[in-house]
Amino acid sequence: MTKSNLHINTDLAIKILTGFIRSELNRVGFTRAIIGLSGGIDSALSLALTTEAIGKENVLAVRMPYKASSQDSLDHAQLCIDKFGVQSRTVPITEMADPLIALEPKMSKTRQGNIMARCRMIVLYDQSEAFGGLVIGTSNKTEILLGYSTLFGDSASALNPIGDLYKTQVRQLSRAMGVPTEIIDKAPSADLWSNQTDEDELGFSYAEVDKLFYLLIDHRYRVEELVDAGFEESFVRKVIKRVRQNQFKRMMPPIAKVSNRTIGYDFLYLRDWGT
């Protein structure tokens, strides 16, 4: 199998990503930031980068447990709060989510998980207003491509410093940033129900799909080239199908074009005004 070069220069990545956080906050007149801290590696890395960028006094970490959340998740989130010295709040979401879940006793786990994710975004954006900081995203490139997130839930943020890092690269950069090893080494999980893991739900490992994505996305390999590189054709087609089907999660709602400069098509950046 063709080896993929997922290795990154961590010193350079830290410089770029902390600079991105500072400049994007300053561009819209903010100096503070807020992060939903789950106890997982992605939110831990976003917290570490944001703290490095703007200082611990300007960062608020919010833990938002549901009654089925594991104690490990709370404990690991606290490890990061202590490690990076940021301000924190814990806002349980059980009493928010349960009345809606209770309306349908046979509601699927996926629907329940989506409700929890959107309750957490309500909390985060409320705390964003109270704290005076922008919400920092915690979705990595692998999850974004696969659509492994809840639209207007955990995918919602004002800016995302780790969205161009594959999960493999998130692990590498997390080690360089001093994220606790307990978090780096544990199985990735959205912690939506007992014993839930990302890779069990997806049906493949992040390590394997990252190798595929590096060739498919970064080097534009075609299906036949990916098969020649050693990937099973069924796996390749399954991943590509997920990427295509979840395009709507990676963009703002399309706007019907009727003018010369349409938001999202011709009018793209605040930079057009010289910022």
C-alpha cells in the first residue's frame, strides 16, 4: 500500500493555528473565546491552541454532561481545565434534552444524540453572549469530510482551528501541545450513550480512512488509483459516498442567485472591505 505522508511540522502548525485564532477574533472585534470541552482529544486540542493564542484568562471551557455521560469524560475535561488553567463552567443538559426525548419512547439513539448535541450548542452560544467570546470549533477534517457531526449541533462554531487536520494529525499535534496522554490514547467517542465509540459507528478506523483521505482529497486520486494503492474498492466507494452525501453539512444553505453579487458566491469575504 502506498504510504501517506500525514506527518506535520508541529511547530509550524502551532504558529499558523494560533495566529489564525488571534487574527480571526481580532477581525470581528473579539478578544475572548469559549469552547465546549467534552473530554475528547479534539476539544482538548482546540482548547490548547486557543489558550496559547489569546491567554488562559480569555478562554472559557464549558462541560455539558448528560445523565448518560461517562465520568471519564468529565474527569478528562477537568484534566484539561487544570492543565491549561482556563476558566470553566459545568452546565448539565439532562433537563433540557429529556422532555423532548420523552415525547417518543421509541426514539432512536441517533435522534437522541442529535438532541443532546443541539442542546449543547444552545448552552455554548448562551455562554458566548454572557462571556463575550466567540465559539471555537472542535471538528477535525476527517469528521467534517465524513459528515460525522450534528448539523447546528457540534458542527456549529464561529471559527475552527482544527478543521484542516486529519484525526491522525490531531493526535500528533495534541502530543506537541501537551494534551494529557489519557485523552490522546483513549478510543474516540461522542459519549452520547454507554460504550459508544466513533469507530464502531463508522465501521472503520480513523487511521485507515485518514490514509485514504490523504490520497483522495490531498492528491485527487481516482477510485481505480486508490484500489491500485491497496484499498478495498468497497471501502473506497463507501467513504466517497459518505463524503458526497454530507456535502450539505460543510456549507451554508445554498442561496438562489438573482443579483450580481450573491452571498456565498460572489460576495465571499469581509476582506473585500480591506480588513
